[in-house]
Amino acid sequence: QVQLVESGGGLVQAGGSLRLSCAASGRTFSSYAMGWFRQAPGKEREFVATISWNGGATYYADSVKGRFAISRDNAKNTVYLQMNTLKPEDMAVYYCAASLKNFIQAREVNYWGQGTQVTVSS
């Protein structure tokens, strides 16, 4: 069992930056691929970024490529999402996700966090 707790969301102006963190419980954090999804009101949950168990591979949605960066610290059981040059369309609830396999689809996720709100003002 893995529990995920996100933090770092908030209100930011367009063009600004935020860093999300996701702290995981359990001793097997390094066994999991980690990632982030987001869901805006009235829309489906969408993939944002993922990182392999050792941080050696990352993958991004086209909409965030070049602006967001995912990283992890296995010693701290934490995954991060650095979000730069934020746009109003990035506004959503951001969810941390964990899976024993590399993933880009929500159905492949084993564990979810509770979500953290990111609001971008124009």
C-alpha cells in the first residue's frame, strides 16, 4: 500500500511558476514509476508527466513539454513537478500517481493522491 500526499498548489499569475511535491509513504517508493495528472472542471483527467523508478526516464504531455519538469528523490520518498511559464489553461487539480509499471494512462495507475489545486490568473 502506498499513500500519496500532494502539496505546493496555489494561486499564481500567468507566466509564473509553482513547484508541486508528492510525498509517499512506504518503504517501496523506489519500486514505483511516479507521475502527475490533472483535471480541470468539466474535463477528463489528463496525463501531465511521468518518471521512471530511478529517474532515468521522463515523459511529458505535449502541452507541458519544455515548461514542466518532473523529478524524484528516492531518499526522501518524494516526487516533484516544477511548473514554469504557467498558462490559464494549466489551471486544474493536480494528482500525484504511482504505478509498478511505466505509465501514461490513468487506468495504469495503482495509487492516487488526493489532489492539489493550481489556479492561474490571467
